[in-house]
Amino acid sequence: MALEKLRSIWERTLTPIVESMSWMSPATITWLALPIGILGGLSVYLATDDSLGVTMLIGGGLLITLAMAFDGLDGPVARATGRVTRWGDYLDHTFDRLLDAVWIICISASMFVNDVVLGLSAAWFTLLGSYMGTQAQAVAGTRNYRGFSRADRTILSIVAIFLMGILLHFDNYSWGKYPGIFDHIEINPLSVVVFVSALGGIWTFLIRFIQASKQIKQIDADDPLPQPNSQKGESD
């Protein structure tokens, strides 16, 4: 949520870049983000605990950053050039959800976390939180950005990946083991971001559900939906 508040400021700083990319189709920019983001996730997943792994982590972080840069440009380019479409918005949200899942699963499946089940759970909770935002928009007409937003989660993931690469370079990336049922997972920046994403997804789901429920109930009270049964009774 904190980074979402900076969206308008960020977009104003992009004006020169948006102008230089105005010749490109916004949909093309959206499509470019997908393979770049997937390659970034795979680079993190395949990273090893040696010098090559350092390169792959830093490279993966850079690729994910580049994917996020493209993701942040398609909308401004569309608005600046008068090419805003429903398909573009739909495509952007679809690829956002795909990359969200790919990144968290690749991080959790890497040798530095090595727990795919945890990653799938974190991805599920992450998508659930995102779903509540888009569903609120579909029903109430307004987007709900409260909670642990995609921008917050992605920036945290990128920072964790770069930090992991630095700590791996100095061979000091493990800070012990988690307690209880997670005692097989090492405490390090990548495992921390997986747990934060999972907990953030749960929190986001709850807070968005509660806020949307109040808003939708108010809309129902102010403008009730037509009731088929009552209409049939009136016609009879």
C-alpha cells in the first residue's frame, strides 16, 4: 500500500521515457514484460551457492526489475497516446498475476528455500489477495488497493534477491533455521520474502474483504438490484 501511494509521482517522472516509447503499442510493452519476468524467476530458481549463483541471482533481480519497468510503462504509454483499451487492462492484470505466482514459486523452489509447497501456498494467498481487489472493482466499480500491494511485494522480492546475491558472495547467507514445522528451511532474505508474501496475502485478503463488504452492502442499500421473483409477481 505504501508504494501504491507513490504511483502518480512515479508516473510523472516517467514522462520523458513515455514520450520516447510512444511509437510502441502498449500491448507490445505488456507482452515484453512476461518472458523477461519468467526468465528472471528461472534465473533465481536455478541459482547455485557459488560464484555462478551470485551472477544468476543478480541477473534474475535485474530481469525482474526490467519486467516491472515494462509493466509500469504500458499504462502511461496507453494514456499518453490515447490507446487505452479494455483488452490492454485485462492483459496487464492477467500477466501481473502470472508473474506474481512465477516469482514466488521460483524463489521458494530455489535451493535457498527448497520448499515448493510453501511457495505454492504463498502464491495462492498472494493471488487470493489480488483477487479481492479485482472482484471489488467488478462488483462495486472501484479498485481496492489496501493491504500488502503488488508493488510492495515485488520491490521487497527484488531487494531480497539482490541482498541474497551479495550475502552469497561473502558466503554469509544463512542465519539458522526456522522453528517448528519449518525447521528444514534456512533463514535468509529469500525465505523471509516467501513468508512475508504468504502472510501479506492473508492480511490483504481479509482487509480487502472487510472493506469491500461494507462498501457493497451500502451500494445494495442505496441501489438494490432488481428482483426477478418480485417482477414476475407484479406482472401477474
